[in-house]
Amino acid sequence: AANLEEYFLEQGDADGDVDGNEDDFEFEVNGSVCNVKVDNCDLSAIVNGFPGDPVELRPFDRVFTQQNIWSWWCKVRFLPMNRNLLKDGKVRQQFGENAA
């Protein structure tokens, strides 16, 4: 392992002088240098925007509304059910092997 480490130290980085912290991003705006670090906590904001953004800029909030979900459930004939229908008086209850 030490020989491999020495080899990479001698060869250097293929992309030039990289400081090793690949998550940091630096850019300049109007003469001011900004350092930005992006990690997994930022993934939701990158994908779906920030809570104050308009709905047009938030794809998940725009598409996954209750009305759209019900619409697609009807189109594919999906009917979510629970066991409450078994409590209805019109349902025949059977207890045991020979019960009617």
C-alpha cells in the first residue's frame, strides 16, 4: 500500500492541481469569490427546489398532487382498500370449518 501511495504522490493528479476536496465549488461574481459546498443534504433542493419557490419550478409538487394521484389511480383502476369493509352488515361471517 505504501508503494502505491508513493506512486500516486510522484505521478500527481491527472487533472492538474486538485486539492482533494471535490465537493467544494468556487466561483466569482462581480469580483467576489464564493465557495460553495454541495452534499447529500442539498439533494432535495437540487431536485425539487426550495420551499419558497413557485410551483412551476418544483416538479414533484407540481405533478404529485392529490388530484393527479386520484386521476392516475382511476386510469389504472387501482383501488386502495383496507379491512373496514369486513365490518359491514352485508358481509357474511364464517367461523370454523363447517360454519355458514
